[in-house]
Amino acid sequence: MSSSKIIKLGFVGFGTVGQSTFIALQRNLCQIKKQIGCELEVVSVAVNDLEKKRDVNLGGVTLTNDPFEVVLDPNVDIVVELIGGTEIARELVSVAIANGKHVVTANKALIAIFGDEILLSAQNEKTLIRFEAAVAGSIPIVKALSESVRGNRIKAVVGIINGTCNFVLSEMATKHVSFASILGEAQRLGYAEADPSFDVMGTDAGHKLAILSAIAFGTKFQFDKIHVEGIQDILLEDIAYAKELGYQVKHLAIAVKTPGGLELRVHPALIPLDHILASVDGVVNGILVDGDLSGPLMLSGAGAGGDATASAVISDIIDVASAIYTGGIKARALRPEKLLDYPITSFTESVSGYYVRVEAKDKPGVLAEISRVLASFNVSIEAIQQKEARDVASAKVPIVILTGRMTERAIREVCEILASSDSIIGGVICYKVEDFQWAN
């Protein structure tokens, strides 16, 4: 057991999450001390602006605008990295590890892209790296996958893991307001950044899926191989038509183990209204894990925000501090030398049902033509509906189709054929319909 009675922390980054973590540590200090057996003390904090007024009592804490002062401080035992981004953060974490310091980070992009490198470095230097806060805020999904269900063969992990996307889609469905209007509201409420592209285009969810899939399946971090789509092109009418058919549009991150490799994909999809993920609304996140022993497990909770993320950060700090105090290094979530270079299947070969909408000329025979195209691919039609024209003078009518299961490659060919037809006006709207058959 370490003779030290105080384990010292250095914060790199002191924005919303950093300040929430600091305040919570002070508030819950007695409880935390009981769990660890010793005290924690924040001794050093790196900030951008030394003169900025903060509603936090930093008495006794050394402030610096040079983050490398924190990671090189010989008094710091655990570096808490909360600056985000990859370039500077990667160097800071590498320097911290090289100097024998343990690291707790909330940086999803850093782990998703450089996780293999960082984990190997930490193992070589006999330090710990923890990143629970990098995925889904307060939901302890990293610990669940690496500890609670590690005796299972995981079949699939599917989740709603971006609060901005989920808020926008939930509000569009309930308020019947356009994407642009709801996104503006999300920005005013602080649920979306001034530049929301990282979230609404799916990149954030892709980073999180890279982490989840690595832990669930023991693979290398493979963000660059994930198929990623966002929600920026989703229209109100498709959300409404989906609901009429018994579905809700959600932005999903999916990792599925198949005989040919892993399916890793992020995209909007229709899911049945009675599915458990359909009830995950607003900024809440929800993750479904399907193990061969456990069966389907659902975890949900606040996926972002200062306090929610601080909860995960502090959990990791306690985890690392306990290992330091007892002199024992806890089993790692991932052993870098054991990570598999598992093949990633092509998105075009993924199989599902599909929602297809076209704007067709108001004339006889169009439905029959669409049916013939699908039949030529040996695909069944689960439902087909001709909707009312949007206005009396319109010469086109919306037609909505739900198909049977087929490959993404085949539906793309179908859409190309339909789009080239003289009976169809404009493009073809198409989304996957997830029936979760992969989880059976």
C-alpha cells in the first residue's frame, strides 16, 4: 500500500466539465475518501485565460496557461485531460504517460483515433488510462462492457449516443417543426454547439462507436472504417410518415458481430414505436448491449452536460486513485497486445428493411411500376401507401414503401432505377428500417 495519504490531481482544461468535476470533488470529498482510503487534492489546473473570473474557489491550486506544466509537475499523480481535440491532447497525454502519470480523459476523438497507441504506451509505462467519460456522459457503459459482462460473447451493441441528434429528432417528431428551427432551439438551450456539424453529421457518434466496439469485441480502434451518416437531411414529412407506419426515426450507432466481420455503422433509421430505444427522447442517451449469457441489457441516462460527464470523470479518478493507494494496478479494460485486427464488413452488404419515399406523377400504373422494380430484386413489399398531394394543384403525389430485408447495395440500385424513371419527380428518399433481427 502506498504510504502517501494524499493523491494529487492536475487538470488540463477547466471549462464546463472541468469546473463541474472540481466542484463535485469538493462537495463529495468525505464520501470519496471513504471509498479510496485516502484524500484527493487538486494541486494544478491549466486554463486558457488566467484573468478570467470563475465561480469556483481555487484557493491553494496553482493556475497556469501552459498545460505542459501540469503534466510535468512532479507532484501530480493523475492528469485529468478535459481540453478535447486530438493534436495537443495527444501530445499532452503522451508526455504525461512517459512521465509515469496516470490519465483520466473525456476525450472521445483522442481515444477513437489514437486509442491503440495510447493504451500501448500506458501499458509499457505501467500507468493507467481511463476514459469512461468519453462515451455517453453519466452512463457507465465502458465499465459495464469491460467488467460486468466480460464473461459474455457480445453479439451487438446499438445505441442512441448523441444528445444533440436525439433532441433534434425528438422535437421534430413532437412539435412538427423543421430541422433548422429545432437545431436553433438546441443551440439556444446549450444542447448544440455554435458549429453543430460534429454532432449532426454523425462524427461524434462515430467516435463513441469506435470506443464501444473496441471494448465489446476486443478489437483495435477503427474509427476510420465506420460508415457515418448524420441527420441534417431528414425532413418532417418522413418523420410523420414513419410514425403513421408505426415507426420512429432515431440516429443509431450500431456494432454487430457477423460471420464475415464487424458491422460498424452510424446513421438515421426507423425503429418500431414499441422498441425500448424508441422511448429514449430528448438529450438522453440509451445503449442496448446483447450478450449470449446476459441477453439484451439496456442502459440509459444523461449523455452530456457538466454534471453528467463529471460523474463519469470522478468514477475514473476514484478507480485510478484506489489502484495507486493499494499499490495494485486494476485489470485493464483493454490489453493492447491482445487487440484483434478484426475485419470490418462493407456497409453496402448490411441487410435490413427499408423505408423508401418518392414523389410520383399523378397517373395510373406508378405503383405497379415500383412493385415491378422491387420484384426484380426478389424483395417483398411490406407496405405501400400513396399519400395525398400536398396541394390541390400539385401534379405529383408522395408514395411511401416499406420493403422486406435486402442489402444496402441492392436498395441503392433500386433507388437509382426509380430516380431515372419518367414516373418519378426528383430524388428518392431512403432509410434503413431496423428490426433488430441481428440481436436474435
